Amino acid sequence: MTLSTKQLFQKAEQGGYAIGQFNASTADQIKAIMKIARALKSPVIIGTSEGERDFLGVRVAVKLLEAYEEETGLPIILNADHTKSAAKAEIALKAGYNSIHFDGSELAYEENVKQTKYVVEMCARFSADISVEGELGFLAGASKIIKEKVEIKPEYYTDPAQALDFVTRTGVDRMAIIIGNSHGISIEEPALDIARLKQTYNLIKGRAVIVLHGGSGIPDAQIKDAIVNGIRKINVNTELRAAFHDTLKKVLNESDETTPYKYLAPAMDAMADIVDNKITLFGSANKV
Ligand code: 13P
């Protein structure tokens, strides 16, 4: 029997591993991700930001993933990443998404609580199987190669006690926290605040699982440490974008190939290699 999105995270919690969220905006990228998830027998999350799903189309994303679910027998979570309004969340829900990340982190705290709770209740009205992620703290950067240092100020970090209050009052299934992570790959290696993660995990475990955004460019040893200390979902985008882009650029520069399935294949393979490494690192292989 296929596990529900909530059960998949409960299983990850019991097993002490993390499920990867891989962001995509094209059918080719989704195909590359699914090829590895299938080979490694791993649960997988496809993430689409507002921009990514506007490009792909929400209904197309749902139907594509339904086809992959049928073909592979894998449980697939389709997450509406960084959704900034209830209206946008509703569009994704109506299209058939089974996971919503409502990102109210730019709002004042009480407003974030209020809007996140509203989205949790809206999702529950759609189906009991839709899991919701909330976010607290300020996530700096953007999902690209950043040729300078990304400043992460002390006030950007998530306060563990506030995270507990947030989870209790909103009823979210997942909590995205800021512990020194940022979007994108910058010139400086991130340093995760594992003590803060541990504290947050001890406070909220059993109520919500913890999510690490900005998974690109974080050294493997820090990722392992984060999983040991409670991270159950890790989002990866920039490393996939860079692998796809760099390989495609090279192929197009070096040949006159005009057949899409020929010039796209190496870019998809390069992206698939990253997914392979991440799923292995996150420990979710053979968990379905
Ligand atoms: P990166 O682009 O740093 O991998 O972050 C992705 C992410 O957190 C998507 O929500």
C-alpha cells in the first residue's frame, strides 16, 4: 500500500534519514530525478517554486507525477515550494498537489502564524493526506551561483522556542528552519548551527519534522550531522540547475546537434548524477 505524504515523513523520522526535495521546472528535469529515485528505490519529493510551476503548469506537473507514480510504483510527493499566499496554495491544491510549503517567513510573526494556520485548515478540507510545511526565520540568498558572500545575520536564525510555539499553534507537519543555511551557492562555505538544530528537534519532535532549505553547497559532513540531529527533508535546487545548465552549454557550444533528445540527454545525466549522490547521502535509498 502506498504511504501517505505524512506517513513518509513519519517513516523517515523512525528510520533517521532525510527525504530529498529536488526542484524542477521542466519535464526533462523531472525525468532525470525519477530515473534515479526509481533505481535507488527512494521516496522522492519534486519541488516547484511559484516561478517553476508557473512555467511547467500545475496541472501538467500533477499529471506527469501521476504517470511516474504509476510507472515506478514509488510514492512521490509534489510540493508547492515557497508559496507566498493562500490563493497560490489553493491553485496548487485544486490542481492535485499533495504538499504545500507556505512561506510566511517575511511576515510579522503573528501574521505568519495566522496565515499558515489558515493554509493548514484549507489543506485539511481538501484531503487528510496533504502535508504542510511552515517557515520561520529569514532565508537569505537565491537559487543560483552567487559570486559573493551571503550574509546571514544572527536575527535571521530560527528561535527554537518560537518554532515550538509556531508548530503548536499552526498544526504544520513540517518546519523549515534557518540554522546558517541559505539559498544558492556562494563563495563562502556555510556553517550550520547544529546546537540550535538539536534544541529545536528536542522541542518539536513528534509534532513536526524539520526541513533544511538551501541544500546546495553544504559539505557532506555537515549534511550527515544535520540528519543525525533531526533533519528529515532537504531541499536541493542550485546544484541541479548548475549541472543541467553547464552541461547543456558545453554540449551546444561543442556541436551543431539540433535534436532535443540528443543534446538534452547529457544535461539530464549530469543532473541525475547529483540526485544520485544526494539520495545516497540522505540515506533514503531502499526505503520504499
Ligand atoms: P538551493 O538552491 O540552495 O539548493 O536551495 C533549494 C531550496 O531550498 C528550495 O526550496
